[in-house]
Amino acid sequence: MGPHSHNKKPQTAKNFGKSLRKLVRYFAPFKVRFSAVIATTIIGAFFGILGPQLIGDMITAVTDGVKMTAQGVVFLPNFDKITQLGLTLIALYFASALFNYIQGWIMTTISQKITFKMREQLSQKISKLPLKYFDNVETGNIVSLVTNDIETISQNLSQSFVQIISAIVTVIGVAIMMLRISWEMTLIAAVIMPVSIAIIAFITKSSQRYFSDLQRNTGSMNGHTEEIMGAHEIMKAYNGEEKSISTFNKINDNLFKSAWKSQFFGGMMYPVMGFIGNLGNLTVAVVGGVRAINGQISIGDISAFMQYMNQFTQPLTQVASSMTVVQTTVAAAERVFEFLESQEEIKTNVKASLPENISGAVEFKKVNFSYQKDKPIISNFTAKIKPKQNVAIVGPTGAGKTTLVNLLMRFYEIDSGEILIDGINNKDLSRQDVRSLFGMVLQDTWLFNGTIAENLSYGRPDATRKEIIQAAKAAHADHFIKTLPNGYDTIISEDVDNVSAGEKQLLTIARAILADAPMMILDEATSSVDTRTEAAIQSAMDKLTHGRTSFVIAHRLSTIKNADLILVMDKGNIVEQGNHKQLLKLNGRYASLYNSQFSEGME
């Protein structure tokens, strides 16, 4: 199974430190901007740190104005000093907010550019992966990478790093201010720190594996939901509702447990740290009150110190919260990095280029292939196809028919042997050149979200509207297209049922006609078409294959009677070959298959 399969159950991140370092490397192009973020964060935090001391000085200025005289208590505050302190405080808070705004703006830009690059890398990676990768990995997991995981990184990246920097600056600055006020009371605060750090370390370590599980289970949920939604009719037809619900409930239960545990450990930071902070405040209030009575400290300094106490524990709580966010972010980033590091299609040296004119001669020379070692699918396969021949490939399920086509298109690399196109080994050509030689019409139609015209011109983006209409007419699709609300500008997609399965097949045939490739591959291309339409479709197929080398995979042997060459395959090799009449005369495997289908048709 692939690295993101939901059957694989890692309990913790494989390498938290390594994944974090990889994530940090994405900041390299933004060194100047990130330095500005650090500078503005430090300055903003510094201005915020000075605030409690100024408030304490204002309180002291007020209390110093209270005088005991023979006539009683007289209140004579120094309004000039109080006003000056107040204006300075307002200026400091404004400056702190301004620098925090600048820091937020720069960091948001950095984080969005990083996630933009990640999405771009994922898109490029998908196009570079071999087909066998997608045989082993759920589509939902890949979708989850591009959506959930990247979104998690996008949302958390700017918050966590800045909070950690701000918290470190605040702790250092507050510690200095507290020492200035009273080293004795600072010792009380110092006792809180190791206790807080120990609790943070315990909670962070305990929560790490749950955040990893949360990301994995989210991917499994996406994969299952997409699978059921994509095959909803099949699930209904086979009364698979209970099984589907059971599977969903199992995944949902795992998701609930991992989400609950991760949120619980993340959420318990604040009450635990708050409780410890309040104990510290209580102790400081008692000790400070005693010292104030003895005239060793002013009431304003006690007020400032208690505010610093809160500021001292608050950044520790922020770090704890940020570490929870970092856990989530790194868990998401680790999945992205795993995908980006997946083995790509093996690069081969391009030793030849396509000739100007492709005749379409194809030769298989002792080709061997297996999806898994020691389990051969194609064995010592040899066949020679002349230019412009219409070749039909028949045989029972698992005979290797579709595999043969996949090898021809270089979706998979052969284990040994050669596949020659016009005498050129297809391994000596680039994969793009090889695939440009073929048009394909498959049993499973594929249409993307867009207009009919855009879908038809997918293989030839520069086609004119006139050429698009001509291709549709040749495929007998023009008539039904004109009946749609917006004709060729009607929006369709694979998942929206605004056209029937047979009509979708007609569109894929028209797309192949418009692409005008020198060779054609038809894999059960008429399987979705009703009997009434089949004659017209067969006519379109004849136009499509005329003057081209074509490979037709068909189970309905009545559709390939006129093939120039019929290859009868079984267990990865050719057991018979010839045209329809020749193979019937042999009275072998093909005759048996044909007579069996003919008898079934007569019943």
C-alpha cells in the first residue's frame, strides 16, 4: 500500500524534527522579510512590556498624592506627571499595535507564498508520478493533501512561529522588569517556570501522536466519502448501505477519538497554566503586601509586578498552545513531504525524436512485464503490426489486454524486451512524444468540469469551433449537443448527470477524432452505448480508425469482424492470430469464444 493508505496506522510522526527542518527551509527565499517579522515582533513585544511599569508608576503617582495631615487625608496628586505617563502609555500601546500589524501583514504574505509554492509542487508532482502509484493510493488521501493539509499549514504557519518569537521576547523582557522591581518576588515567579515547562513538555509529548492520527483519519474519511459518493448507485443497487455506514462509523469513530484526544490535550493547557499562574499571583500578593506595609516597595510596583506575573505565565501558555498548533502543522507538512518525495517516473535518456511522418508500424519483441516481482503478466510477447492495420485484441479477463495497451503508451515500463514504433524503440523517445502518437477512447469515460467545446478540444487546444463541430458530427454527437440548453457551451462534468453515459462516450470519441493522432487505442469503447446507437457509433469508430494503426480491445466479438488482425491473448501471450475468417477456420480459442457469444445472442 502507498504511504497515505488508511490501512497504514502510524501512531506518531515518523520524524518530527526532520519534517520541521524541511518546513523551515521554505522560509529561505524570505530571509529579509522574515528578519523584518522578527524585528517588528521584538519591538512590538518590547513596547508591550513597558506598559505595566508605566501603569504602576501612575498608581504610585496617585498614591503619593495622598497625604495625612492634622486636618485629615488630603489628596494632592501630580496631574502633570500622571498626564505625561498616560500619554506615553497610549503612545507605547499604539506603537506596539502598529508593529504587530506590520508583522502580521508580512508574515501572512510569507505563509501564503509558502503554501502557494507547496500547492504548485503538489500539482507538478502528481503529473510526474507513475501510474502504478495511483494503483496503491486512495484518491481521497491525495485530495486531502491538497485541501486539508495545505489549508492547515496555511492557517497555522503565520500564527505559531510569530507567537513563539513573541513569547520568548516577552519572557526575557518581563523577567528583566521583574528583577528591577524585586528579586525576592522574582524568585517566586522563577519556581513557576520549571513546573510550567514540565507540564508543557508532558502534554506536548502526549498529544503529538494524536495530531498525527487526526490528519491520517481525516484523509481516510475523505477517501471513503469520495468513494461512496462516486459509486452511490452501485452501493444502492447491491444494498450496501449498511456496510457503507458501518465502514463510515468505524472511520468516524477513529476520527472522533483522535480529534477528542488532540483537542483535549491542546485545551487543557490553559486551565492548568491558569491555575499555576493564580497560585503565583496569590503568593506575590501576600509577600508584596507585607513588604509594602514595611515600606520596602510601592503599591504601584506591586501592581506592575502582578501584571508582569500574568505576562510571565501567559507567553508560556502561548508557547504551549503554539506547540499544539506546530504539532498539527508538522503532521500535515510531513504528509505533504512524503508525497513530494514519492518515487517519480524513472527518467530515461531521450536518444531519438519523432520522424515527421509516422506510418504507424508497431512491433513487440519478446516483451516481459509484471506488476509485482515473480508474478508475470506479459511473458515473451512478440507481435508485428503493419502500418494502418486495425488490430483487435481479445481474450478472457486477466489475459493482459489492457496491460498491453498500457505498455504501448509507456504508462508502465517493461521488464525486458522491446516495443518499436516505426522501428524506433519507444524507450528512446520521450514519454510525451510516445503518448502524442495515440488517441484513446476508453470504457470509463472521463470529462472534466467545463464546456462541451473545452472537453472536445482537450487534446487539441488550438482547434477552431468549426473543427470541433466537424469532429462532433463525425462522432454522431452534434445532434444531441444542439439539444442542450447552451449547445457546445453547455457546462458538463464527470460527476454531473446532465448527459447520459452513452452521450459521454460519444463525446470522448469526438475528442479522439479532433486530436487526430496517427494511432488509436479503443478499450471497450462501445460498452456504454445502447444497441440502437451502436451502428452509428460503429460508423464513427470506422472513421476514427480509418488510415490509422488502431488497437481495439473488445469483449463483444461482433464489433471486430472486420479487423485486419485479431490477436487472441491468454495468460499474457498470443495463443492465436489472424483475421476473423482465418481464426474461425482454426476452430480454436477464438472460434470457441465467438460461438459462445453467438449462441448467447440467439437465446
